[in-house]
Amino acid sequence: MIRNAITTFEQTRPTGWGTLLLFGAATATYVTASVVVVEGGLLEKPVAATHGLVDEALLCSAAALLVITGGILFGIGRLKPRDVGLLVARVPLALAVTLTLWVLAQVAALIIGLIDTGGITLHHDWAENQATRVFGQAIGQLFGNALFEETAYRGFLLPQIYLLLTAGSAWSAKTRLIAAVAISQAFFALMHIPIRLHRGTEPAALPLNLLATVFVGVFFCWVYLRTGNLFIAVGVHALINSPTPLLECVFAPQHVLLILVVLVLLLWPLLTRPRDRAPPMGGTV
């Protein structure tokens, strides 16, 4: 895992401090402006007009993807999609993994429900006729928030910090990678301060909350580095933020998904190991 990640990062085009600083300033502005826009109700009309199918996360993230990813990273930074992990050829596998994780989570909820109560109950989000809002939240994560955050913090920032640490460093490649993960995910956590305060986190509880967010970022780094597929990290991120459960469960859907993701990551080398092909008919064994 580490060797493959290092090889990939060393083949990434470096951008330099100018693009990194511009990215940092633009991202800080974006997360603050998003809170102001949502708090001010400026997106209520388009959300209401689509009955929640288009939600705030999708609208805000679309602006970030256009300005920060498109304008700064691809425009000013002159990076290509592959430099931030966006390889279209890896989308089918990521879709298959994401869908499989979601299906397994529903099966787990079904089994847990039968064991716990002897029956199953439709999740209240569906029972309250909020189908468009449920779909909207999933779409907003998959094509909006999760896509932007994985591209920004794992696809772009992580390898760029690794490359900066490489120049003139006596550290080993493994040490540089660990440091790059720590620095990039600390920045990821800091960018969540506005939304945490907006959601009512007390200032005294903020340091512990941010530390937890660092670990969340490290977890998504593990998903990316373990699979070598940023789109799988996008799918996992979207499921964690918007699990879209069909059935009620005594356990939080995010906890069920986390267990499943960890199991998949642990078994990843076995799941992706090339299978020996059978010899052609009439051929020698």
C-alpha cells in the first residue's frame, strides 16, 4: 500500500507554494461562505423547488468544484485530473464497491432487526414521504461534498505536501508520507471549524471535535491509499455522510458501514488478487 502510494505521488506534477496558499485561502473562504449562505436561507428556493432533490451540499460543492478544483488546481496550478487521483477508468470499480457496501449495510440492518425485534421497519425517512430529500442528500454527497473534499484533501493536498517534504529531506519516504497525511488532514479538520460552530459545537469542545475530524480524514486517506482509487474514497465518504438506510436499525447506519468498510479494506489484497485463468478448451494444463 505505502509503496504504491509513494510511486503514485512521485509521478504527480508538483504545484509549489503559490498554488497551495491560494488553495488554502480559497478553501477557507468557501467553507465560511457556505455557512453564511445556508444560514441566510439563500438556497431555500432551489431546494424547495426540487423538493430536496437538489440540496445545499450539491449547490455549494458545485461552486467549489468549479472555482477551486477547476479554476485553481487545473487552471492556475496546471494540474491534470490524474494528478489529483481522478482517473475515469477507476469509476466502474468504485461504483461497484460503493453499491456493494450499501447493499451489505441493508442486509446487516435486516438481520439485526430480525434478531432484535423479530421484525423489520421501514426507515422513518422513507415512511415520512421524504424520498426526494433522501435521494437529494445522497446525490449531494456523491457528486458534491464528498467528491470535492476527497479531490481537495486526499487527491490534491496529500500528494502535494508529500512532494514538498521530499525536496532536500533526509526523511525516509514512509516518514514523509506519514507526515503528509498528518499535515493534510489537520488542514482538513481546521476547514470544518465554521460548520462545527454553526451546528452548535461549544468552543470548549472544539479541540476534541477537531481531533476526531483529523482521524476521520486519516481514515479516508487509508481508503484511498489502500485501494489506490480516489473514487472509492468518494463513495465511502458519501455513504458515511448520507448512508441512505432502507430499514430502521438499533445501531447507527454509519457504524454498520464503518465496520463493513474496515473489513473490505483488510481483505482488499485478497479481493483484488488476480485470479488464475483456466486454460483454453483443448489446451494443455
